[in-house]
Amino acid sequence: MIPVTHFMIISAILFCIGLYAAISKRNAIMVLIGIEFMINAAILNFVAFGAYDKEVNGGQIVALFAIVLAAAGVAVALAIILNVYKYYKTIDPDKIHNLRD
């Protein structure tokens, strides 16, 4: 069995990559991908710690709910990005100044 520390190191690396992508990118889709990396890092931690819970599979259940919520969040975010692109003809968050007209 692989120790939890290996999973935590991989999760921390994945979270840092996602944080960098969410902060540094000027493209709304790349920001969304960075957020998804961070959510996946949290899911990996839930599953890694759930492997040591012999009575209840709490980590796997929480990870399943997190995956479902992440998928729903991506669907809503992509719909918003497509509508913003249709109206402003750009997906650069810095160029979108007014969302109400």
C-alpha cells in the first residue's frame, strides 16, 4: 500500500499548478481549468484519507459529491463564458468591464 504522504505530495503539486493557472492566465477557460485542478487535488486528498477509514467510506463518498458538484460548476461556467463571448467577442476577464446593459 502506498503511503498517504505520496498522495499528499501529488495533491499539493496539482493544487499549486491549478493555483498558478488560475492566477496568471488571462483566458477565462484557462482560469476555469486551474480551478478544476484545485478541486481535483482536494478530491485526491479525500480519497487518500478515505482509504484508511475501514468502517465507512467517507472519503470516497465526499469525493463523489465533489466530482458531481465540479461537473455541474463547469457546465454553468462554460455556459456563462459562451454567453460573455457572444456579447463581448472576447474571453479575457480584464477586457470585460460592464456586465449589465
